[in-house]
Amino acid sequence: MNKKKLIKIITFGVFFFLILLYKTFPYDLIKDNLSRKINLAIQKEKIPLVVKIGDIKPYWVTGLELNDVEVKNILDDSPPFILNNVIVKLSVLPFIIGRISIDLKALQTGGTLYTSASISLIDALSGIVTLKYLDVFLTNFPLNTIFSQFLSVIKSSNKTEFAVLTPVISKTTMGGNLNGKIKFRENYANIRLTLDKAYLNIQNETLNIPKQDFSKAAVNIKWDSKRFYLDKEIELKTQNVSINVGGFWETFPDPTKPTQISLDLKINLSGVIEKDFGFLIPQFLNCSPNILINGNMNVSLVGEANNFTCH
């Protein structure tokens, strides 16, 4: 038998073995074990959520594809959060330089989330997660059911620190579609997000906010490892509220150091919101009660984050 024929037979044998492995591998067993481990970790944290994975299969050589991933609050009848399709890929090449790179793509009805991240391999083996980079891209990613599940978890929690919030949360609905990108590196970061078709409604006796439909909800933040810079494009606008923020917020690795802030804040309130919250907001921001005039407030917050002045 000549060498070429032998190579062909070996190649065919390996190819046939891979196909056989692909077809006969117990993916259902992996799915069940993965679901069980995720749910055990959630139960350990006493979070009333359960995760179900509809189907799992390989994605090329170093990836997994999960279909119909469902997250449900077992103590609440709110609709579950469903990801129609999740693809997780592990990049092999970065192992050479001591990193683990993971790509994740999640599809929800009407929207997409794509994430690419890298962590230090040495730190990961030591049980420490050190993020080297993170990229997140969102396109019309619906947040309605995510907010619903988040609020229902707090509502059904027995933790005393949530007791004051429970009456408000039980009457709160909120949602929207998230677009934009997040880029993080070890010494800088950019966050640019917009929330489309967003709304907020709180029907509570002590904290009543009639449904607010956001005509604009935008965030633009940059970080240079020392400060968060808030672009003046940061804006929230509804039929009764308009908020615009700009300035900076210092960040230090040492939490004992005082954090300095310098923020320019413009607020405009009208209607029921002005009537019910016009006197609370200046107090909350450590400002003079009469600084809000005809629903308008234009102030600067300067100083340490826990002891700033308003002028």
C-alpha cells in the first residue's frame, strides 16, 4: 500500500470518527448537568430563579450552541426570560500568550447581544478573574422580561434590606430595547448606549410615577483608569422629566481615598412629577429647597462623593 493511499484511509477514518462522535455524543447529559450546576449555584445564593435549557449541541470545534434558554422565577407568575439562541465559543490561540478568550452571542426575539472577553489564564487557574478586555455590542436587545425578572426576584426576596422597596417594586413596570456598545481595556473604557421604546411606571401610594415614555435615553461615558468622564450627551427625556448630566467622577483602586466628583446637572420637571418630587430632589442632592424654580434646576455638584456641595 502506497503512502498516499494510507494517508487517505487515515484521514477518512479520523473524519468518520469525528462524525460518529458528533452524532452519538450524549449532549442531553451535558445539558442536564449544566442546568443542574447552574441551578445549584443560584439556589446557593438563595435566588428564586430556575434555568432551563431546551437543547444543546456543538458549535464547530470549540463552541457550544444552546437553544431556548429559559429563566423563570419560581415564586412569581411573571413571564419567563427566554433567550432563543446562545452561542459560546472558546478561542484556542490566546492560550499561547496565557489568556482565555470567550465569545458569546445571544439572540432574543427582536434583538441581539454579542460579547467578546479575555481573562488571564494564570489568574483563572488561581481562582481569580482578571479581565483583560471586554467588548459588548447590543442591537434592539429587549429588556422588558429582564427587568420583570429582576424586580420579581427583589419582590420575592426575604432579605430585610429589600423590605422598604418591596411595596414600590411590586407596582413597578419598566422596559425598552437596548442599543450600543461597551468597550473595556485594562486602562480605559467607553460606554455608549441608547434605550429605545423605553418606559417606566410606578403605581404606589407613596411613590407614584405615571407612565413615562422616554423620547430619549442615552449614556456616553469614558474612563481613563482614573476618572469616569460623563459626556453631556447623557440625557433622559420623557413627557414630564428631562435630565442632562456632564462632568467627571474619580475612581481609585484604594477605597480609603476620597473620591472627587464634579457634575453639571440640569433637571426639568412638569406635571405630577414636579408636584410630587419637586421638593425631594433638591434635598436628595444636598441642594437648597428653593433652587428648583418653575420645575427647572441647573446646578453643579462638586467635592467628595459622600460630602459634595451644590451650587
